[in-house]
Amino acid sequence: MTAPLRPEALGRALAAAPDPELARLAVSRVGERSAAREQLGRPEVLGPAACLLGFSTAAADFYSANPDELASLADLRPRSAVELDTEARADVEVLGPEAGLRRFRRRASYRLAARDLAGAPLDDVVAELTAIAEACLHAALAAVPDADGLAVIGMGKLGGGELNYSSDVDVVFVYAVPGAESHERMNRGAAAFVRLLSTPTAEGIALRVDANLRPEGRAGPLARSLEAMNEYYARHAETWERQAMLKARPVAGDPATGAAFVEGVTPFVYPSVLPASAVEDVRATKSRIEELVRAQGKEDVELKRGRGGIRDVEFAVQLLQLVHGRRDERLRTTNTLAALHALDEHGYVRPEDARTLAASYRFLRRLEHRLQMVRDLQTHELPRNPHALGVLARAMGLDGADRLRAEHERHAGTVRELHERLFYRPLMEAFGGAAPHPGADRASTEELLAGLGFADATGAYDLLAGLVDPATRLGKVLGSLFPVLAPALAGAAVPDAALVRFARVAEGLRGDEEVAHRLADRPDAARRLAALVGASSAFSDVLAARPEHVEQLYGPPAAERPLFPGDPEAEMVRIAGAVAAGELGVPDLGRRIAVVADQVLAGALAAAAPPLPMAVIGMGKLGGEELSFGSDLDVMFVYEGEGAEAFGAAVRAAERTMARVRDAGWRVDADLRPEGRAGPLARSLASFLEYWQRWAETWEFQALLHARPVGGDEALGRRFAANAADVAYPATLTFEQVAAIRRMRVRMEEERVRPRGAGRFHLKLGYGALADVQFAVELSLMRHGFAHPEVRRTNTLEALDALAAAALLEPGVALALAEDYVFLTEVKNALELERRIPVEALPPAAEDQAALARRLGYGAHARQRFLEDYRRITRRARQAMERVFYGEEG
């Protein structure tokens, strides 16, 4: 008879558990049953049991219900596939298929979890978890009628032999003999197989079987014949299915049929010519995953899909397999670590990169396993609770939550860096002077360039070879920075044009050794340079003409720099580089360009040397600090003085100011002044006041909402702004004024959008366009600004926030208008950055729309997804505008 629990042995066992208090409670709870107390009295059971129960509440539930199963913890040695198959069949014979499969899977998994917590290597753990699942599949298939001749193909982590504790088991069903009768029988057998394993019972499920990776997903039949499978993958499959099939492996059922299936899809997975879209599609899929995780705010805590997570490793490895596995069959393995080893062994990845990536991958997978052990749930998110994080750290063998956070950040950073570099490694070695390897020959490199979107891969190869010429210092530096440069150039709307522009800019830098040294030390500057050249022909021309401006791309991101520009042209290069690199967006971009524009205008007015007090007033987007790269500078000039002499001097100073601004490369427009082009270029403050009181129309008061002094005499500018506010924010907005604003908006859309009918995609004046946001906000300001001075803002987004905070706009209306404003402004900025000219509508050509969508970060089906967003966002904005114009707000 087993000896009773000894307090000292129990104390030692509990103290060693990840959560000693949880272990104490769980051992007490489980030990209420005499059978459990008997087993816990065995030293070889107590230690593993206390450790497991002090971490996994799911295990405690299992052993409380099945105390005899504690005996399995006495023998934690690894089990072979044959042993596990035998164990599973025995459970099915004793308990029946449903209960037996569930009992076997939980017993075998918790036994392995105890060994895992004791330090078993990850490779052994994932292999045994896969073998446990396969034993369930074998036993289930044997118990299901109508399954004779059915083959089960493992996909995902099952196919890779790398399952975790709560993985979905991805499968595809295939059979050899076609025909209606066979089809019906095999689909019936496959459905029964899935139900047996996945239907929840009192003991849970055996496996989460997922057959959605089959052709046509849920819409397709559960099982298909070999003939139908081969026809589908040859003619209809998409890139993601090629990537998924990298993992395909027969795991149960008819072995000949399974082998024939894998052989049949191999030409699809590894075609002789890789479609040009394949690489971009894989990268786009990864981008969508990252966008989703970012939107959920889990980028830094999601082990699987977050930044530097498990998916980063898997996608990098799979991309290299897709590209090089077509020529090199040694890379055709389903297991991630085995594939990484093969890429290393055969020269496609540097040994140090492979070792580092494998170590980080193992860390992340071990951490994922511990998360899933706790409740046997499919979770990948680090806990935010400090106590739970501390328990998790102890389960990982780490000293405390802070150490776990630090280790996770270190490994995630390593994975992300290597993920971003790894796919471009063959290019770097091809052009960077490294020793040749199987992926570095010209033919395969040109093929990779074509996969990255270069239409003229031969020309791209020649240009790149010239850029990284090791005979020059700059060439050596560019070769070493290739992993940074390549993604930016390949991600341009037209990669070939981007590369040509980059070569032209690099030619201007070639003789400057200092630039080469600084670029070598600042990869972030090289990334901004490549991104800017890829995004903008206008700024490429600036850099080619004035190579010294490249130094503006050094330093911290633009968002972290103070708003005190020096040379305006240089500062615009700095801003454009930050935008192209994704470091600066709405609304900061508009403010930073406005700071530069203010400096240009103030300097021009000062140089014009007016002999009397004079100020330049920013209007429109300049006044609201909402400028884009193609914006005109809307201005008015005000002076202090009387008589013809003062008037003449002010007009001449205004003319000189505008000429200097134009000479500096900016478009300046004074047409918003009283009487427009027919009126004098400058007026005295008294003249403005008289005009506003006697002749101004509603649209002119509306325009004054954005009036802001930007240069010249500060006191005069302040007086102008104060007087402008008095007329822009009336005590009462009359019905006639509201009607005039509504008519103006309708007329703009009907009369100024050309061709007629093009308003759906007119960014500035069309349906749901920026004008809808502008007019809705301006009407609200004119209605409420007199009684609520706190909402008075010249900036549209700031005004929206203030109106919503004061409960003067419905939250849904404010949100829809703000979303539209940001979205359309980002679109406008992307279009205007390219040539730095005003853009008012989407490009009409489908290929240009697709290029724009890619530039905005849309991945697969970029144009379609972008246009869907455009229609949805602008429709909501139009409804919000109409709510302000005609709803309860009126």
C-alpha cells in the first residue's frame, strides 16, 4: 500500500510549482478522492502533479474527475507513435470511440505537459503532440463507417508535425475512386469523422478538426476525388492555397491515396515559373494579419500574429521555400524548423541568422504552450495581470514578470528584424559581394525581382548591380543596406521607376564619402531615402539636384522633431521622407507643412519691406494648418494706414511678397480677398471692416472661420483675426444664411466636378468628399461659435473634437466626418507627394487606382479593398453631412 503524503515532501513539491498557492488548492481538491491520495503518495507522481496542478486549471479539472489517471504521471518518458496508437485504441475499446478518444487525448497531453514543464525540448514536445493527434485520427477513422479508402491530409501545424496544446487540426479529405456513389459515401464518412472528434461532450472534445482549407472552403464538399483535387489546384487555386499546401502531409487513412494527392499538388506548390503576383500576395496576406492585430491593440502581446511573433518566422521561411523550393527539392519540408535548417545548410540563409531565428522561434512556441496549458484554450495573448505574468515566468524558468517581458521583447525584436531582412537576403547576397550560393545566380535573382513586382527584371538587375558596385564606398554601403532598401523600392507603386530614380539620386551622392559613412551608420536614413524616392518623382528631382538635402533624412522621426524649420526646401524633404516612410500622417503633416509655409510667407513679406504696418493672413488650408504637398497658399493682405499713398505701398509690397513666394516654388492665391481678382490685393483693416458690414456674402464669412495671421505685424494680425471672428460667428445664423451655405455646397458638386457624373470619386468636391466635412463643420461653427467660444478652431479636426466635446454634434456624426477627413486626406497626400501638384480626384485608370491602393498599404486585391473602403467611408460622411444640414441639428 502506498505511503500517505508526507508534509515535508508535499511542501517541497508545492514550492517548486509555478504558482505554489494554486498548487496547494488543486492538490487539496484533487486529493479529496482516495484514489488520488494514493497516487499523490508516490514520490514519482507528486512532483510532476504538483508542478502541473500549480499551473493548469484544466489539468486539475481532469484529475479531479478521473483520479486514477494521476498514475500516468509516474512515467513521463517520451512515447513513440506506435505506443500512442496502441494506447488510443485501448481507450476506445474500453470506453467507446467518443469517450475513449477524449480520455486518451487529455491523459496523453497532460502527461506530456508535465514533462514539458520539467524542461523537455520544444522539438520533442511538438513532435509528440502531433503524434497524439495522429493517434486520435487513426483511432477515429477506424471507428467510422464509410471511411474505407478515405485519406486524411494534414495541413498547417499538423502537416508540419509541430502542433501546440490547443491547435486546430487542419485537414483535407481526399479519395481515389471518382463517381457519385463514392463521393456521397466519402463525404458521409468525413462528416462522421469530424463529428466524432470535435463534438463537445462532458469530457470536452478530442480535437478541434478544421477542414476549411479544402478547395472552396466551407462552400465546397468536405471530400473530393484525386481527379477533382488535381483539376482544382491546376486551374482555380489562389496564392494562399499554394502557401497552405507547403504543409500538406498524409496523416491518416489510405496511404497510397494520400501520397498520390501530395505528389499531384507538388507542381502547383512548386511551379516551374512562379506567378509574378505570388510573392506580393503572400506579403499582402501577412500585412492584413498585422493590420487586424494592430487594430485590436494587441501588436505587442500577441505571440502568434503580433509584431515579432510566430507568424513572422513562419511567413519568412515559407516565402523562401516558395521562391527556391521549385529548383531545390531539399527545401521541400513541411516542418518550420526543419525548413529553416535546410535553408541554412544549403546556403539560402546565413548560419547566424538561422540559429538566432530558430532560438527565438523555440522561445515563442514554448511561451505559447504554457499559455495554452492553463485552461486548454486556444490563446496566444500574454496576460496583463502582474500575478499571472509572474506565474507564467516561473513556468518558463524565468525570474519574475519583468524578466519575462524583457525576454519576450528581445526575442520579438530579433524575429521582426530577421523577418524583414530574410526574404531580401538572396538579393543582398547577389548584389552585396557575398560568396555565391544556390540562390545568388542571375537567373534566380531576376526571377525574385520579377516576383517583387519589377516589370523589367533584367534592367532592374543591371541597375542594382551598378548601384552596389564594391569599387566605391557608397556601393559597398548600399550593398550592406540592401535589406533596408529593397522593401521600400519593391513596395513602390511602380518599382522600376522607383529604382531608376534611386539610381539617379545615388549618382549625385557617389563622390561624397561623408554621405556614405553617415548612411552606413544610419539605416533609418537609408530606409527614408528609398521610401521617398519610391513615392515621389518631385522630391527625387530635388535630391538629384541638391544631394546635400539627403542629410535631412537623418535623425529621429519627424514626429519627434521640433517645429522650427531652417531652409524651407530642406525641411520639405525632411517632412516628405517621414511621410513616405510611414512616420508622419494626418493631422501632423498639415501642421508641419504649414509651419514651413508660414516661414516662407513671413520671410517674403519681410523682404518686401513694406513702409507701413502690414500682415499676411492665412486662409483655407493654410489658415487651418491642413496643407498637403500640392496645396495652394490662400492668403489675404491687410495693412494699417490711410490714403492713396499707403494703399499703393501696401499693394506693391503684397505683389513683391507673392512673387518671392512663387520664386521659392510655392503656389500662392489671393482670390479669397474681397471682390476676388477684381478687388485690390491689399486692404486696410478699416476697409475690411466696412466691406464685411456692407457687402460681404455668407460664403465670405464662412471663409473667415479659417483666418489666421501667418506673418508680418503681429498686433495687426491679431486685430484682424479678432474682427474676423466677430463676423464669422454671428449671434444668430439666419435661415437665409443656412440656405445659402446649403446651396453653395450643392452648386460646387454640380458645377465644378468635371466630367459630370465623376463626383463619386472626387476627393475634394464630390459625394462624401472633403467639402462635405468642411461645410458640415463650418455650418456647425457658425451656428454655435458665438454662444460657445470654446469650439472656435481654424483646424477642421480640432473643431470636430471641440464640437463633439461640447455635445454640439452627435458622436456618430463627428466620428463619421473625422474618419472621412483623415481617410481622404491620406489619399490626397499620397497622390500629391508623387509630383507635388494639386489632386482633386482619384485617378480614373484601374491600374493607377491599384498602384495608389498599394501605396496606401492595401495588400491582396488592393484596388477592390480600397474602393470598398472609399465607398463605405464617403457614404457615411455624406449621411453625416446631411444630418448636420437637414437633421435635428438645424
